[in-house]
Amino acid sequence: MQVGLLCSGGVDDLRHVDLGLVYDIGIRTLFIACYEDEVRWQAEDLAGFFRQARAAGLEPYAVPWGYGRLLAPDPSIDSLYLQVHPDTSQVDSRGKRVRKACPNDPRFLEWFSSSVRTLAWLLECRGFVWDEPGFHHHRGLWSCRCGYCKRLFAAAYGHEMPRELTDEVLLFRRQSVSMFLLAAAAAVRSVDRRLQSLVVPSPRLGKEQRYTGSEDIAVLAQCAGVDGLCITVPWQEMGWDMEYGIREVNKGPAQIAHAHKKGCGLWLMAGPRREDRTIDALEFAARAGTDAVVLSDYDGLIAAPGFSAMRPALADAIARVGQDAARAVVARPRRRRSRG
Ligand SMILES: [Zn+2]
């Protein structure tokens, strides 16, 4: 089982990341948040960090956040693009604009493709993670009913888009997310065809299913633009047993991904406190046949008080689970640069 780590703090935080320590505890894959607004002004600093990560023996993945707030699970993440182009945002079922770009708007799509292509040029990375791309759905309100979506829907189904979230509308939105993922993967593969595209679907939170267009794992796993899935396991947030959370993902989404010959990684909140159960979760995930785990995140785990006390046990656990010959989310790189 592969073990990766998320660095979500942004460019200023990256300066404090101890890459040697990350390598020494056995982590080999780093997922690095690339905030739209930071990429605009601090691209060189970001590119420098990716180079350092590779030189330290780590395989970095870029996680673009912001980007019309289409790739921003956290509502506090801003997008200068959306501020300047509010007319490309989604329109909800009341006819109001939502602060999220529409993946069917050709102006947004063109800007997005060109932005991630530039990012792929700039960053020496193994691939990209597209985090929860999709449509707005909250308290009965849903999007998108912009002119482009309505026109595309009418062309596909031969009638106007209904005002209710019917099965046809749900299917249309899933297909729209697939088309967006194809465009995203094509943009980065145009720079280097080996660049991987992983997708994080919206998490299922208990009984409530948010219909964002990324809820159907089979549709995502079938998409030619998707090389693997990353599933959030919100066991702490939901008050589930950790074992239950991991088992549910391995029974459901991971099996679907495997049926389509794609890998499936779990994103787990990690920390040094006993109740975080980080080492238990790693060992349980490995026993349950998980392909890969991404620990979230550097600040909450390695930079947190109490980490030094857990460090030897964590390194031992990573060494143990790393020996499991489970399939990887993505193929291992052919050649790894030497350290230093
Ligand atoms: Zn739209």
C-alpha cells in the first residue's frame, strides 16, 4: 500500500515543510495544494518546492484549488477568475448566480484548460488531483441552469431542461463532470502524456447525498480522463468507527474503480493524538486491501505538537504497510531521482 501526504497550507507554509523528515518516515508521495490566486503571483516559489520534493526522493502531485471555485471543497478558498468573470458562474434553480464556475461555460473551460496546461509546464509533477469538481446542490437548490447548460441539455434530450432535478438532469450533470474531467486530463496530457489525473468525488455524508454530478463512482471510473479515484473517509466528522468508514469505501467505490481497472486511494485525516488513530487506520487500511492512503495533512500531523513522540511508531507502520503488494493508485515511476 502506498502512503502519501497532503500539504495544504499554501506557498508560505511550504517553506516550513521538512522534506527530509517526510522521506525518512517512509512517505514517498506528496500531494501539494496549488491555490489559483497563489499560482498567479508565486508560481516560481511553488515550482521550486516541487523541484525540491523531487530532489528529496518524493513524487509530487498538484492539487489545484480555487479555479473558478469549481475545485474548492473549502468555501473559504477564493478565485480571482470568478471575481473578474462572475458571468461564468453557475445559475441555480431559482435563477440566481452561485459562486462556482460552470464547467459547461466555454469561456471558463478555455481559461481553465490554459491555466492547468501552464501549471503542468511549470511543475515537475507526476500528475494532478481534481478535487470535487461539480455542480451546486444544497437544501433543495441545484445548478446549473445557465444558457450554455440549458442549450446543451436541449440538444442532448430534445426538450427544455426541467425545473426539477429529474433523472435526466442528474445524468446530464454527471456527463458534464465527465466531459470536464476529459478536458482537464487532455490539457495536462498535452504537456506530458504520462501525467496522471486523479479525481476526488464529493464525499457521501451519512444519509444525505449531495448531487454534484460526481456522486456516481461508476461514471467517474469509466471516464477516460480519470486514472484513479481518491475517496475521502470522513469517519471523525461523521462519528463513524474508523474501521466502518474504510470498509465502506473498499466495499463500494474501490470495487467499482477496480472493475474499471483504476486504482482507489483513501484520504484520511491524520494527527498525533490517540483519538486520531492514524497508525491503526494505516494498518487497518492495508489489511483491508486498500491501494493507497493519503494522510491529511502536513500541518495536522507532522507539524502538530506530539508528532515527535509518535514518529518512530509511524515510520514502522509505514514500512510494514508499504510491504503489502496491493495494487497502486498509479503505476510506480520508472526512475526515482537520488536524494540531495
Ligand atoms: Zn451552466
